[in-house]
Amino acid sequence: MVEQTSDPGRLAHELDRGNAVEAAFQLSFEDPADFLEVITPARVRLLREISTEPVTLSALALALGRDPSAVRTDVALLESQCLVTTSKVSNSGHGKRTLVKRVAMRIELAAVV
């Protein structure tokens, strides 16, 4: 089971003080085995490659030196865990392409033992 958490009290306090807050997303896994099934070294590299701007699936595959179908599979799994989002955009005269975006610049992952 997966639990998504945030601390709205802390964020509200920082905003009340006039401090900028970084968008963050926290994801906790009740079972460490689930964590290890979702968070692999290849998927961490994928998340890091999408650090600031949305990127196409083909550009991700090229940058990571991985097969596009493997990257597509990893993106689908990360999207199912709400870590990334995808959108289809026109690709001037060549159909559509898929853009991948992180849900937040800061992603915190945890497994409970």
C-alpha cells in the first residue's frame, strides 16, 4: 500500500512568514518490498533527467541510453505512482509525441520497516 503525504501546516506557516516554499511530493510505502519494486536505479536516473522541464519519451531514452519501450514502461509505472505526468502534444507534421513531467521538483520517497 502506498500513502501520499504532505505537511500543509508547515507550508502554511512558511507562506505566512513570507518565505518561498519549494513544491514537493512525498510518497511512502508501507512495505519496503513495494518500494524496491517501484524505485530502481534506472527509474531514479529517469526522474533526475526530467529535473526542470518536461521532456519527450524519445529524448529521455536517448539521454539515458535505454530502449524507448523500456523507458515508456518505466514512465507508465512512475505515472501510476503519481511521480510523473504525461501529455500528448502535436509533433509538427509527424503525429503526436509524449511529454513527461515530474509532479514536483522535490520528490521524497520513504519505506516503512
